[in-house]
Amino acid sequence: MTELQAVRIDKWLWAARFFKTRTLAQEAVELGRVRLDGNRIKSSREVKPGDRLEITRGEEKFTVFVEKLSTVRGPAPVAQTLYRETDESKILREENAAIRKLAAEPALSIKKGRPTKRDARRIRYFTREGFE
């Protein structure tokens, strides 16, 4: 079997278990949540060992260096050998997790977008009628 020289970024992100599906990995790349050496890329872009990636997944931000290549999704311990996360990235993620644990972001508690008709009535009641 030949050694891989380069792999598509979406396949690598999926194999390294940053995203559950390749479709999610492709969407993240297209939306600019994955950067190669600080630049936006397309999902067809190939990565090779030594490349520096900045990955944003929800509230978490990773800065990793590609160590190995793979096109198959294996167990988590094997996937973790595909990259090396920087010390600054680890420290920043731990600090952010501690902050989120202490005080949750208020906007994250909103499950729906706009208020329903019932919610709007309650808002009007409290703002105009209830407390005057």
C-alpha cells in the first residue's frame, strides 16, 4: 500500500473526528470555519503533513498541525494521532470551557427564533399592562 501524499481537507477533518460526517466538514470549510495557514479554503483543497489548520466548531476553536494523513475514519485514539494541537489552543479552549461552565451565554438559551403569537401577547402584557 502506498503512503498518502495529500488528502482532501473534508476527508481529513472527518477522519480526524472533528466532524461527524463529511457533509458537515464540507459545510464548515465552505463557511470559512476551517482555515489553512490563516486563509479560507475550499473543501477540495488537499492538506499534507505540516499544514497548520484553524478549526472552529461551535464554541470551540482548535489550532492544529497535520501530522498524518488518513481517508478512513477509525477509533478516537487513532484519530488523535493524525494531528497535534498547539499548547496555546489547548489553554484557550480550557479557559473558555471554564467560563462557559460558570456563566452560560444567555443567547444560547433561546431555542426558537422569533417569539410566537402567545409569547408576543405575554411580552405586551408585561411591558404595557402588567407593571404600570
